[in-house]
Amino acid sequence: MMPESVAEDDRLSCKIAGILDECRLSHAVHNRKLKELAVVRSSAPPFCFFPPFARALLPLFSFPRRTVSAERTVRFIAAFVAHRDGGSAAACDAFLEEFLRFLLTATNASHRAARFRSCHIISEIIMRLPDDAEVSDEVWDEVIESMKQRLEDKVPAIRGLAVRALSRFASDVEDCSIVSLFLKNLPLEQNADVRKIIVLSLPPSSVTSSVIVGSTLDISESVRRAAYCVLANKFPLQSLSIKLRTAILQRGLSDRSSPVKRECLKMLKDTWLTKCCKGDPITLLRFLDVETYEAVGEAAMDALLQDGVVLVKEGQSIRQYLPKSEQSEGNCASGVQLMEAEVSLYWRTICNQLQKEAQGKGSDAANTTGTEAAFYASEASEKNDLLEAILPETISEYVDLVRAHLSAGPSHRFVARQLLLLGTMLDFSDSTNRKVASSFVQELLLRPPDYEVDDDGNKIAVGDCISLGGDRDWARAVSELARRINASPGEFEAAVASVLRELAQPCRERIADYVQWMHCLVVIGLLLENIESLRCLQDRAIEPAEILHSLLMPAAKQSHLDVQKAATRCLCLFGKLERRPNEDIIKQLRLLFIDGPKPVSVMAAKALLDLAAWHGPEEVDRAIGVDIQPSSIASTEFKPLDFSDTESIANIGVINLLYAAMEREIICEPDQSDDEENLHAVLGEGFAKFLLLGQRYPSIQACLHPLILSRLIILYFSDETKDMHRFRQCLSVFFEHYPALSPNHKASQNILTRCVSEAFVPVMRAMWPGVCGNPGGSSVMVSKMRKLAVQASRFMLQMMQMPMFSKELVEENTTEKNQGNNLSGSAEPKRDIDCVEEGLAIRIAAEVINCPDKKSSAGKSYISALCRVAILVQFRSVQQEAIKCMRALLSGMMASVSHDKELVRELNRMESRLKSIDMPTEQEVQDIFDKLGLDENLKNTAQMMLPVTPAPCSARAAPSRRRVRRKASDEQESDCESSAIPEVPMTVSRRSERASKTAAISKMISLSNIEFSDEEDEGGSDRASHCDSDDASDEAVT
């Protein structure tokens, strides 16, 4: 019986292997071979089919790659295992359980290919398994637990297969552990393919919707595409909140990747518009809340119009909201049908698209000739005819339509603004139409701002209090319509000036109330924003001098905060239109900045920054008679200011004044959520612009740039600015571009990276708790502050290592390479020592050696953190001076951090790297210290620690070392101990004689407890050898 069973197993194995081999070659035979293999299983004796079947699969577990043939084999195996015969369903289920247990054993194998193939087959079986399959809960629990363990596998492909296997169980409502595990692993997963599978496997729910929407910001294009695919297929439009809908469209339609943008457009077009909104774009806009998210609604409409999905139906136009012809007589506004916000945005985007297409076709017709030009002209004419059919037939009808919505109250303000923007597409060539429209614009400008009355009877303006109508978008719409109507030169200025003269009358007579002052100031702001020079107001209804002295200066001295704020903004606009800064304006802005309320002070800071950037800081200071320091006299720091002493501040430059305010303590009010209105955010953004455009402002001396940069870095990493999101985003963009900008200066000096290098040590001194007078605090607070300081140090090192992309630097490097300045023979150019990261390492080493507080806990942690940053610096062989200087300072650094043995070992490794690239050339270290501006005492220290350049070998042979026999006399014992000191070259640096003597005495004292016999001759030599080795190791550490 035994030989017969073995023969039967071999026959079955060969039969199964032949079937699998045929399925490996072609997918077309799978169905036929599936039936054939099922017949083999049913005809085999019980418990005799599985062993040969498993043996036939063993070669597949040793093959780790995902080839086409292997994929065919796995799919066939999964289809066979998941197949259930009608007559032998129980046998099929038993075989399935047995095979799953077999695969579970392989999932825990140490061999990667076995784990991969077992997870591969399990995932295919689970995805193909019918719902009526009978598998015991115990087996499923084992499968789920095994796949959860494979989620932590080190191989990304195995993790992806485990996620795919678990995806079918993720929709279980009773057990949310799998979904929770997916949500936990998604932000931690490093592989993009695995993240994509996780996103595709998440079931639709309120918990997973926000996570999938967050994946639309993934760095991987495939993950972002998968997120939009899941949103389209699993989440109906109605199930998402308005915030999520708008975030999805805002990110997808503006994505940098074209495939992602197409996937988002497909979701918008096929799912949201066609399925959820029945093809109605107005219904789609209702789901997007266009009054709050106007830009998103406009982007969605533009995408649909460009794709040709939205078409204007016959008979649809804005005219259907106007009164019928029989109602045209009398008051037309009474018969106007009010629009919804979605309808107004719909028509505006359609009209904009038609106008763009008509202009584009017209340009094409003008640039071509013949039949092609006629074709383009015909298309342009069709677009223009369709646009005219949509817009109101006359200007009077248009004006009545807008007036009706204005009269309807604030709820229809959005519709009125959309209609104002539509007005720029009307034809105002007829003088009568232009007269009617001009009268309407004058009506809009004279319309008083909206306000509310509080319990005390005070009037409070509605809106931002600086723009016409309290809304910048409304003011822009009015100004665009006014300029479109008054298109001739000088007409716009004349029209607004005539309105302003009427509004200014009560203000000049000092009888205006709060609302009248605000109305006058917002119109002044509208006028100053839309003219190129004050000369445009000459010989108008109101002169520039009258605007300044009769309106703006008195308004800036008003007691009401909103009036002061609006007047400050207008003073800035007025000052930018002047050829040179005005003394009265600068003095008033400085006064408001120093003594004004916080909102007014922030607005004054913006004004001073704008004027300094526009005219130059030296012109602003010269306007008020501030003594300008000659450029030949370099000031290395700003003057400290006392803001309570107005007399001393009067003679301080504007840059010094603004920097002193930026150094003051940050005070964040609990009810303040807009970081743009924070004083430090405004000043930081302004100084970042000054640094980026440093060459345009030579009055801001280059030696002051590190101070400004240090303060910006400290503010960026400060815990007090964590809620200033716009400010941090601004600085993030600034830090990304600032070190990479390298203009070509004389002597190839890179001011930008030198500024980063010089700012490193001051930033670390200011941020590290417990050193340089900085307060400490609790252990938790100190730990948090140290982490921020370490993060800032790594950040500054990355700035130093950032490659340049300036065209001037590329030309400079090419010139230097052609001149052969590269010492190592590589193509890497050599730059000045204080412009590269090697110079930063030397500064760090100098700070570590000169740190006065090395014994306290704060001081030790401070210098240890500095050393860890220095270790990260990659020295290049081209910087030979820096290598020699750093090697000279390493022994001092090791002595300073001798309490940290691990750090000493890291510094030793760094010394070994430097030694391997150090070239035997004579260089002077003093020049490096002069360039870096380091202490004179450090130069002398470095000279003593500087490694000696190897000299030619002497012709005289060195005396050989020999053991000295101990004798009873003390003189001979002393000679023996002195001769035991090794005379070998030092590995790092050379000690001074005093230091060597101190180290030797310390070693002798530490070895005094060693017992040795005075009678044995070998004792002396053993002791000498022991002392010799210890002394050598001590020199290697120091």
C-alpha cells in the first residue's frame, strides 16, 4: 500500500503541476483548467489531494518577483480555491479552510518571498470569495490577525497586500478595529503605493471622509488621484459637508499635476453634476455655498465651461428677470424679479467665458488671412451675439436691475456685486448710455456705508472700515465699472473728485459725524488706489493739498479708532503717489505707530514699511530730518529704544524704529484670530521683504542683516507665533528662497549665506534656556524650549546647505572652475569661507570653546547641542583652510564636552574624516578668523592646537625604544617613568607643555592604586607600558 500511495501522490503532483504550468502561460485556459482541476480534486481520495497540491505550489513561494506569469498563476489558484461546486460545497469549504491554514503558516516565515506570496494568494482569495462561502470564524479571526501583523512588515509590498486582504473586512459595522488601524497607519506610512491602497480600502463614513479629503494634499500624485476616485465612487455629494466639498474642488482644480486635475474634473462632471445634480449647474452651485466660497464656485464653473459640459439653453438669459415690455413704463424696478446668488454667479461666469472666447477668436482672425480668418471672425461674431442676447438690452434696464437688488437689502448684496461685474461687458460707446451709467456710478459712490447702532447709541460701521461699502470686493467692482464707463483720460479722476468734493464739505467744516468721515475716507482711498500720480488731480474739483491738509491729517487725529485706521491707510496711499516722502505724513505715521491704539499702530506699521520699500528708508528719514549715518561707517547693531521717551525716538531712523518694535514682547489677545493684524506678523513680513531685496536698499547696512534674520528665525520658532498661520507661511516661503538667492558681488562674496552663518550663534544664544541670561522654568518648559532651539539649529544648517539657483552664481562658478581654483580636481567651485557651511562649523566650534558657562546643566546641554550640529557639517576637500582650522579646534571642543562620551566619539570620527581629506599644504588660520570676525584669544588657542604639517624625515635615525630596568634608587625610578611617555605623533592636536604636564600628573595619580613589586625587573616595564597606553588614549580623546 505504501508504494501505491506514493505513486498516487506523484501522479497527482505531476498532474497539478502541468495544469498550473499551462495556466502560467495563458489566461485564456483558466476556465477550462479550473474545471479540470476541480475534477481531479473530486476524483481523488479524501485527504489525498491537498498534500500534492501544496507541493506543486512550493516553487511559487520561492519566487519573489511579480511577473506576468506569476500573477496568472496566483489568480488561477485563488479562483480555484474560492470556487464552490454545487454538489460538493462542503468539501470545497473544507479545502478552503485547510489551504488558508497552510498559507497562514507561510505569512510568519522569515523568508521574504514566502511572506509575500502567501499574503498575495490570501488577498486574491479574499477578493474572489463569494458571499455564501462557509468558513469558520476561527479561521477568519486567524487570517485577520495575521494580516494585521503583516501591516507592520518591513517590506512595502507585503504591507500593501495585507491592506488589500483586510479591505473586505473594513466595512464591518460591528467591528471598527480594521478601519481604526488603517487610519492609524495612513499618516505613518512612508510608501506611496501602500498609502494609495489604504485610501482605496477605506469605507465611506463620516470618520473616513475627512481623512480621504486630507489625502488630496498627499505628496504622491497617485495617492491624490486615488483620493478623488474614492470620493467620486463612495461619497455622494450630499453626504459631504460644504467645507469638505469646497476643499476638494479648490485643491483638485488647482493641482499642479494634470492627471490629478483631470480626475477631479471627472468627479465634478460625471458624479457631482450628472448623477447628484441631474446636470443642472445652478443646483451644483447651491451645494457649494457660493456666497461664502465664491472663488471655488467660479473655478468649478470655469472648468465645466472650458470642458464644454455647460451650455446655455435657448431662451435663457438675464432678461427673464427684467419686467415685461408692457411694464416698462413707470417704475421699472418694481417689476424686477430678484436673482439668487447661484444664478448671478452662473451668468457672470458664462458671460466672462463668452467674452474671452470672442476676444480669442477675434485675435486669431486678426492674425490670419483668407478662409481661416473668416472662420475665426464668424465664431467671434457668434460668441458676441450670444453674449448680447444674455445681457440686458439697454443700460437703463441694467441700472434698474442693479438698483432693485441694492434696495432688497444686505441679503442681495452678493447678487448686486455680480451684476456690477457684469456691467463691464456692456457697451458704453453711446453718449446717452454713458451719461446714464455715470449717473449710476455717482449714485454708488454717494451711497453711505452701512452701520449699526449699539446699546449706547454709538454708530458702528459694518465691514472692514477701509473699503467702499465695507468690502474690498465691492470696492473693486465699483472701481472697475467706473473706469469702464469713464474710459477717457481724466474722466475717472474728474468723476470721483466731484463726488469727493461733495462728501468733504461737512468734514472741512468740522460738522461731520463718524459715518460721514468714514464715507469720505473710503472714497479717498478708492481714488488714490486707482490713479498713477497726484498730478492727475491737478485742476480738479479737489486738489491734492486740500485732500491732505483738510481731510487726511485731521482724520488721523480723530478720536474714533476706525476713522484713524482709514486715515492712516489713505496717508500711506497718498505718500506712495508723491515723488518724495512728505514730512507731515511721515511724522504723523510715526506718531500713530508709537502712541496709537493697537489696530491703528498695525496700520501705521504697514504704512511705514510700504513707504520705506517704495521710496527707500534713507528718503523717509531724510524727509523728517533724521541724521543719516554715512555708508562708510558700519553699525553692527540697532540702537535700543525706549518708546516712552518720545524725544529720543524723534531722531531714530525708520528701520531702527520698526526693528525695535519687532523685538518687543509678543502680546496675543485671546479674541484675536487674524494673524495678519498682529504687529509682529506685519513687521516680520516687511523685514523679510527687505532682506530678499537687500541690494535695492543699501541704506540698510549688510552688517545689520544677521540681526534681522536672527529675529525672524526666533519669531518663526517661537511658541507665541504658533497661531499666526499666515505669518509662518510667509516666513516659510522666505526661508526657502532667501539662502538660494546669491547675486554676484565683488570678490565673489555671498552676503545672503554669510548672513545665515552669522545669525546662527545669536539665535542659539537667544533661544537656549538658562544661558546668556535667558530664563529657565519648569523641566517640561525647558525641554520644550531646547527642542525648539535644536530644531532651529538644524533648520539653519539646512539653509546653509541649500543649493543656489541664481544665474549670476552659475556664471561665477563657471568662471572660477575655468580658472582652476578647485584644489581637489573636482568640478565643485570654491567659495569664500564665511559663505559655506564649513564656516558655520568653525563658528560653532569657536562658540563651544569660548562658552563661559560650561559647568552648569544648561551650559553643558547648550554646547552639546552645538557640537551635534557641527558633526552634521560635510566638509569638502576644496576647503583646505577650513579643514585645518576645524582640526585645530576639535580638541578644544572635545575637552568642553568631555562629560558626554558618545559625543566625544562622534567628534573623533569627525576628526578622522577631516584627517583623511586634509592636504599637506601650509595655510594660515589667522585669515579665517579675520573673515569670520572671531575672538583674538581664540586665534592664539588655535595656533597652539593646530596640527603640525609633516616635515621631511631626518637623516638621523630615531632612537629605538627599549625597556628600562628598575633599580632601587628614586632617581632611576623617575627616569623610568619619564621615559615611558610615548613619543608618537598626536592624532588630533598638540598640547602645550603645561597641558601635557598636567595630563601626565593626573594619569600618575589615577594609577597610584596599582600594586607592583619593587624586586621584579618586569614590574617596571609593565607599569611603564600601562602608563604609556593610557597616556596615548588620553591624547586621542582630547
